[in-house]
Amino acid sequence: MSGINSFFKIFTPKNVKFYDLFEQVADNVVTMSKELCLLVKETDADKRKTRVVEIERLEHVCDDISHTTFTELSRNFITPFDREDIHALTTALDDVADYIYSSAKKINYYRLNPNEEGIHKLANLIASGCEQLRNAVYGLRHMKELHVITEAIVKMNAFENEADDVFDLSIDRLFELEHDFKQLIKRRELYQTMETATDKCEDAGNVIESIIIKYA
């Protein structure tokens, strides 16, 4: 009997492990987004650097978790949902972390003063999108309350649309008021990177939406 049990254990999907990994990344991404909000409101340059270091650390943690997920994917014959979907969601979550870190890094390397309304709004929209992304990721474990996942996805899309508007207005204001060409390029890159972070939240939401359509 014990031999039969051991046989079936080989083919038992390690659902819990994959869900744990997704949720760990989602938690880290939320923490990164909150750090970014604190970073852009920090007036002291040295303290901003400390925030950037912490965001970098968290981004490396996300990379490690993503690597673990891909390793588990190669080891497990049976998975909670399609292998392609697991790969796509892992990549999408990692992309969100990458663009949050890239935003923080640009502020640091370009020595930008982020005390500006457009940057603050984009940081808040990134944080709001990440919160909803975490809600959607946590909803995947049981898929019993689909409305929680779908509402989170709708809100992510709304935040991304709002970020588009903030980006357009910020660029328009930048070209109107900034006369230093180097500063103009640096700030435009920062706006673009931050707006892309909200795009990546939406992309991750789209992956989750495709998963629940298949399996809910």
C-alpha cells in the first residue's frame, strides 16, 4: 500500500508551491511600489539612495523567486495550470519588479529631484496597480471568488489608463517649462519608465484573466 501511495505522490501537482511563489513575488512587488512612493517624496538625496538600495534588494529577491519558479516548472510533470501560463505569469510579475527598480535607478543615476506632481501621481498609480495585482494573484489559489480577481483586473486597467493621461500631461508640461535639454531627456525617460510599470501590471492582469477563463 505504501508503494502505491509513493507512486501517486510522484504525480501529485505541487499546487501549493507554485501559488506560494507567485504570492511571494506579488508581496515583494507591492513593497517595492511603496518604497518607490516614499522615494519620490524624499527630499534628502542620501536618503533617496538608501531607498533605491532597498528597492534593488527586493528586485533581486523577485529574480531569485522567478528562478525558483522556472526550476520547479522544469521538475514537475503536473502543474496547477498550463506550463505556458505559469511561465507567462512569472515573467509578467518579474517585469513589474524590473520597471519599478528601473524607475528608482533613473532617479538615482540621473540625480533627478522627483519632487514633482506628475512623478508623484505615477508612483501612486504604480502602487495602486501593484495592490490590485496582488489581490488577483492571491485569488488564483482557489478561484472561488472570481469577482475579486476580475474587479482587480478592471482596476489595474483603469490605473493604466490614468497613467497614460498623467504621462501625456507631464510630457506636455515638460516641453513647455523645461529649457535644459539634458534634463528634458532624463525626465522624459523617467516618465516613460514609470508609465511602462503600469503597463506591466496590466499585462500581468491579462495573463491572470486568460488563466481564469481556462480554468475557472
